[in-house]
Amino acid sequence: MELLTTSPEKFKGGGAWKLIEYINPIFVGVGSGLIVLFFIIGLCEESIDIRDNAKLDTMIKSLIKLCLSGWLVANNLFIVKTVFEIVGNLILAMMNSLGEIGANSDVIANMKINEEAAETIKGLNGYESLIFLIVAMIIFIIVVVCSFGMLYAVYFRFLRVLLIVPFGALTFSTYAGNHSVDISKSYFKFT
């Protein structure tokens, strides 16, 4: 349950996030240069005849898009951290409202087998107890496989996030262009 509310910033002591913070200025520098390139590509694709499309509202829209793209590139780590904090807090609030069993250790400590079930288990002969043992082993294997599947899914999520976060500056730089080069929405959907 703790892994669901852990942010990538605090995952495994924060070592991977410190590496991301260390290499982030390189990606921000490259992304800042790409902003101009994508801005020019978007401007050229939107306006075939510069004289007809060089209107004040078009220029203001383009400059706002350029400024917003620069802000997104410079603050991409802050944005990603904030999104993951919000999602982690929502999951924590949902777990608290549903009542987490792990928090109530009295519930787990007071679990007992029904008296009838205990008597039935004690009265089993050799073949019946062997069948129960086989069924118990199958259930145990299913539980172990499902547990590993859940752990794999959670750790793969963290690995994917930690690998994709530095590229946020590069994807946010595409916002300065028009819709044909903008991949920032796909980046947010993927993270």
C-alpha cells in the first residue's frame, strides 16, 4: 500500500530523482533551443502568405504560445512533481475513506477459523487431506504469482516515470509549434 502513495521523488530514497535533477538542466537547455525551432516551424506552417496572416491577434496568440512553452520547459520537473503529489494524496484519501485493513492490526490479529471448519479439517482422512493440500498449494502459487505481478506493475511504473521525466523539457518545447508537431499532450497521457 505504501508504494501506491510514494511519489517518484521519494522512491528508493530519492537517488534516481537526484540524478534526474542533475541532468535536467541539459534537457532544459536543449528544449529551450528547440522552442525557437518549433515556433518557426509552426509559424511557417500556419501562414503561407505572411502579409495576410500577420495580424495582431495571430501574433499575440503565437507569442503567448511561445511564452507558455518556455515556462513549461523551464518548470517541467515542478509540474511532474506536483501532479504526482496530487495523485498520491488522492490515493491516500481514498484509502483512508475506504478504511485500510493494514492500519487495523487488531482485525488481522483476531482472525480465527470457524469452529465447524476446524472440526471438518481435523476429521479429514488421508486422501481428503491430500486434496486440500493440493488445493492450498495451487491457491498459494496463484497468490504468489499475483503478488509478483502487482510488484512488477508498480516498479515498472516507477521505472517508466523515472526514464521519461527528463524528456519533458523536450516534449514541452513542441508546444510552441502548431498542432502537427505538438506532442506534449501525448507526453502527459503517457506519464
